[in-house]
Amino acid sequence: MTFAEFHNALRILTSIDRHELEAAGVIKAGDHNAWGTFTRDPFRWFIRADDASAAKLWGIIERRQRR
């Protein structure tokens, strides 16, 4: 991964919408607490997430990456 790709991934992480997380199964639909926790600090959320949730979130990021 290049610096530009990593930097872009961090930017993407801060711009992911709730409906994307719900659709990908990262958080449960209607879970206001999970959404609040994610939006307060998406970087920390990602670091602390279980492997399955982190992989789903990474999938969202990968789909948005410039190629």
C-alpha cells in the first residue's frame, strides 16, 4: 500500500455513511449507539473492531479506493 492509498483510506473511513455500515453488516440497522461510537472516532473503532467487522469495513474502503 502506498502513502496515497493509505491516506485516502483514512479519508474514506471518516466519510462512510450509516446506511453503508448497516448494509455491509458492520453495525446493526437502527443501532444508534454503534453509529455514535463509530462517528466519534472511526479510527479507534476500526482498531478495536473484531476481525469480521473490520474486514467488512475494509471492504467498504476498498470499493471506494481510486485505482
